[in-house]
Amino acid sequence: MLKINDITNNKNFEEISVVKKYFSRIFTILSKEIREKLMNLNVSEETRKLIKKELAFLSKEKQKEYLNELYRIYNRLVKDVKD
């Protein structure tokens, strides 16, 4: 059982086993297509985790829109750097 002291004494909330288990479940609610797109993003694992958390609370259609927008922004940034 998770106790309040566990949360307040642990500076990194995401390292608590219950929280880790919860967030690992979030990833399983994403469709295969969304998981693949997410894994193909050229971002750090920390950023990928943040994106997963955002996607978990969106509808499937909004998840697609969100990732498509990330890809669009990324491609635009890469193009600007190359130019």
C-alpha cells in the first residue's frame, strides 16, 4: 500500500513501484500504430515518457493529431538547422 510518507520522503515520485506500474500500464493503452510512431521519434527517453503521459489521456484521434504535429514540428526544425 502506498503511504503519504512514501511520497513525501521520495524525491522522485516516478521511482515508487506503484507509480511505475501505473505508468507502464498507460503505455499499453496506446495503439500499436501510436506506440511505433512514438518509438520512432528522435527524442530522449525522458521526453518520450512525458509524451506517453500526455497521450494516455487523449482519444485515439487526438493521439494521432498530437504525434503528427510533433513530427511536423520536428521536421521543420531539422530543415531549418540544415539550411
